[in-house]
Amino acid sequence: MNNHVIKEGSIFLLCNEQGDIVPESDTGHGLYLKDTRFLSNYKLYINKKSPQLLGSRSNKSYLLSTTLMEESKDRGAIEVIRETIIYDGVLYERLSVTNYYLDSNEVEISLSFDADFQDMFIVRKYREGKVGHTLDPIVEKGAIAFRYVGIDEIKRTTYVTWDYEATISEDNKELSFQLELSPGQTKYINVNVVPLIGEKALPTLHTYTVALQELEESYSQWQKSNTTIESSNEHYNKLYDRSLQDLRMLMDDIGEGTFPVAGLPWFAASFGRDSIITSLFMLPLQPAHAIGTLRTLAAYQGTKYDAWCDEEPGKISHEIRFGELANSNQAPFSPYYGGVDSTPLFLILIVEYVRWSGDTSIVHELQTNIDAALDWIDTRSSTNDAHFLTYHQEASEGFPNQGWKDSSNSIIHENGQYAKSPIALVEVQGYIYAAKQGLADIYESMGETDRAKQLYAEAKRLKQQFQDRYWMEEHGFYCIALDENLEQVKSITSNPGHLLMTDIVDEQYRQIVATRLLEHDMFSGYGIRTMSNKASGYYPLSYHNGSVWPHDNGMILLGLLRNRYADDAMKVVSGIIKVSTQFDGYRLPELFCGYDLTETDKVIPYPTTCSPQAWAGATAFVMLQAMLGLIPNVLAGKIFISPCLPVELEYLTVHNLCIGRGTLSFTLKRDTNLAAKINIEIISNTTELEIEIQS
């Protein structure tokens, strides 16, 4: 059975197609806040029976609408339209009950509910641990409060209210509403569910109508404040709009500004790598989206050595959790620091934010964090003679592999043996180079020449030794990593594709890398695989060894764009557009299987993918940047545009692209006489920057 998920702020609902939270479900249905399940059972009955499902949809990201009925054949039916939203800390549900009989009817609508307050890790069967205890519920007129005190000594409450007269069962777990309906009459029942942590006061409860209006206005403002597009290809239009809507849903704030959580349902949390890459991809939407991500990660930057959670001074967190197990230190996730790439990517996001916005105040604001991150990179890199940044699992309950391919079998030698750590991933060295080079550019523009010279020199040294260590002459490509002995791990993978956005690759090798990624064993027709289908570790259903990840292709697209490899970039864009048409609502999945386009007539989904997933959805915005051939550098006073379009598009119009202190709107259109030529018409430009159009 398919599930629905809607989210607003830190609260999300995972339920079945009928809108029910089914306690015996193995998919973890529930209403969640801060990694805790506040509703574990919530089912609707009509006259004590499970109703028939007529249809359900959550295509608006913030609204779940379900149509149910109980029918008496050839006589009539009772219809219930169940509309559910989350707004300002409250789940609002409106039940519209209509009598489609020719005579009056008495109808009983029942709602069963319960709250187990389980930690999400326990729900997922990912971790176990000591937990707290429930308190007796408090029953009031029109309300009931389920209560729990965790082993972390934090009180959690699920507060349920309703506005129609009801009877409550003896065990306080079922409400029954008796409705008398004349023919064609509709009556409404409103139910609100409020998850509360600690002694937080009950928020203002709105009517369903007011809450929906406020939510719709919020989404409308989001649309207006971001770059919008229209093109000749309806598939790309729908992909872009879906992604724009999903990214609004995935934004959260844990005290330092809004940032994108990784994905739903199980990764509704700050993930260093995921949140950074998503924010990097969102720069064409609105550069300011990066600020909340940077401030949040800076606030949780490592300050000490703690092997329990892989924390080290200056290291950027990998994952931040607020559930009972993390709070009581039974799981090393408050935060967990086991990600080797989050720290250099944090610096890259600062660099790219400044290039898009021209706002160097963020550098001043986060200077201490920048220095700490650079110190961590240099200190960690000094642990081997080659001075490459490596990772090694210290936390007993952490991750053995700590790049984006973090499954236990993802770093594998040609002979099928797993590489042993410390491991130096190829793309991580590129990230460091890009971070230091980019920061040096910024410091130079700010007049801090000594700091700039030092970073330029460090980047140069890294680049000088990189080629010899990572280039596989016999394969004409870069290896995925160096193992504990600094020996090459010679699998052919997508990781070296990330190097193209970093400039660490010497110019004479860049086209070689791009061409290799688009060869048949790597490019499935839908996207670039994580591993060559000729490699010993390949299989198409693997999580990291043969599947295709949209965000991985997005990172590669940034490099193809940077090097103006337009034809290669457009092959990737075309592939992802094809993929989007085969998933519900044009929502790109976290990943999909690596079968070739010539092998199957449709994309084979990966069985346990997260959807929506932030960096997958945000890939649609990188596709836009690639088509525009857009590279802004506000500090240099220029916007570089090298337009290209995939075969699927004849024109593309971009509205309110935010760069610097203004916006840019323009249209790309394929030349009617020369298909390879793309004409550009500037509609408006308030950026006060020079536009340099390159063919």
C-alpha cells in the first residue's frame, strides 16, 4: 500500500492512502516531532466499519485530501472527505460528512487514536535502548492529553481537541460522533492534534480554514521569492515546480535559521552533507537560503575530541537528532560527526554563497568557524605522509564509511575486497582544494592578502601531489580512494565526477573525465551510475555500487557546467527529465536502480528510497543552472552565461533569478535556422552586473 507524507516546520505525518496511522504497519506510520512519534494510531471508521477508499492525494506537499465512503448498493452512500494539514505546530483535520441517501440518516464517525512516544530509531528498528514511561491521560471537555516522561527526563504530550459533541471510550482511545444528516446534507467535524515537548505552552488553535489560508499564503510567498521558470517542455516545468514545492516543505529551523532537512520520512533532520549540497543546489533559487544552513551547522561545529560520536574540534556535524535515545546518550547522534566531507563542503557553500550574493559579511560572522574548519582539515590531513584528508571510524556505533557513499560495502577494490581505513576519498581532496582556493579569492578581494596567499599556497601543494596519487594510468581515470596504505582503490565510480567542479584536475584531464562518465558502462541513459557496470562490485540494485542518484548527477553537472561541456551536461539533463516522468508527481527519488535504458522500458525504483528527498529534488535547480550555463561572480562584477538546451526544450524563460543585489530575467530560445544555436533575450536586469554571454 502506498503512503502519504506531509510536513510543516519540524512536524510531519506519515500515513496510508486512507489518511490512517495504522499501528501494526511496518512502515512506521505516525505523527512525528523532533524524532519522536506523538501519534501511533489514528484511524477513521464509518458506522464502526473501515470505509472504502475512493481516492487520495498529497500533490500539494502540505495538504492530504482523502475521499472515503460507506455504501449501501443501489440505495446511497455516506461520503467522508478527510482534509489534513500541519500549520504552526498543529495538525488540523477537517472531516466533511455528506449523506447521499434519499432519506435522512444517522451516521457514526469514529476515530481511534493512541500515542506511544517511541523514538524514531526504535520505530525504524535501527536502535534499542532504555525508555521512559507514560502518565495517565488527562481528559477535558472536547480534549484529551496523552503524556509521557522520557528516560531523558523530558515531558512529551499529545494534545487532541475536537469541536463536535462526542463520546469517548472507557480506555480514552476512541472518539465517536453521532451525526443526523438529511438527504444531501454535509456536516463538519474538526480535530486538532498538538505535539508538545517539555513545558511548551499550547499554541494558538486556528480554524481549519484560517490555518489553510495561512499555509497557502506562505507557499505563495515562497513561490514569489524564488526563481521561477517556464519552458516548452511540460515535463521539466512539472519537475521544477514539484521540486520548488517540496523544498519549501523540507525547510526547518532549530534555532539558527531555516535550512533543508535531508528527506522524509526518516531523515527529517539536519544532515551536514545533505543540507549543504541541497543549499548549494538552491543557490539559483535564492542565495539567502544558504544562510540558515551555514548558521545551523556553525552552531553545532565540533569543539572537543569525543570518540563516542566522532567529534573533533572544528569538524562539521553529520547528523543532529533530538529523540530520547540521542538525548540520553544511548545513540551518538546529538550530534554525530561521522562525515569526512561535511567540513570542506561547509567552506565551499560559504564560497559559493559569496559568489552568488557578493555578501562578505557572512565571512566576518563565521570567521571563527572557518578558521576552526580549516584547522581541522589540516590537522586531520597531517596524520599521513601524503597530507590527504582521511576518515576512520572511532564511534563504536557510528559509520565505517564516512563519505556520501556511507554503506559498508561502498569502497571496494577491483578484487572485491573492502578497503580498510583510514581512507582518503578522491572527491574530498577536490572539495578541500576548491574551498581553499575559493576562500583565498574572497580574502584577496577583502584585502586580506596574507591569509589569501597562505590558502593559495596550500591549495597549490594539494593539487601538485593529487594527480600522481589518484590517477590510474591503466584505466585512464581517477580511483575512488586511497586505502590505509595509501594504495589506490581502483573501482571505476562516479566519485571523480565531483572533481570537475573543484578545478583540482589539470586541464588536460578534464575532458577525459567527462567523456568517461558518459560512456555506456557509466551512463545508463537515465543518469550516471555510482559504479561502472563492468566493475567487480557492481550490481544495479545496490545502494551505492551501481544505482543512480540524482544529487550525484547534480554534483557532476556543476562540474560539466564549470568546464562548459554542454553536450555532456545536456545528456545528463535529458536523462533526469526522463526519470521524473516515471515517478508520482514528478518527484525525483533519492536513488533508483542502475539498469540500462536499453534493458528496461521504464526506470526500476529502488525499494526503500526516501521521497521527498531534499538533494534529489534540488537537482532540478542544478539542471536549470546547467541549461543557462550560468556562473556568477558578484565580487568580480560579472555574470557568465553560456546557454544550451537539451533536445526536449525549444525555449526556457527564467523569472527573478536572484544574483547580487538584484534579479535577472531572460529567455533562451533555440534558433529556428540553426538548432545548435541558442539565442538569449534579456527581459530585465537589476543586478548592476556585467553579463558576459559565451557561445
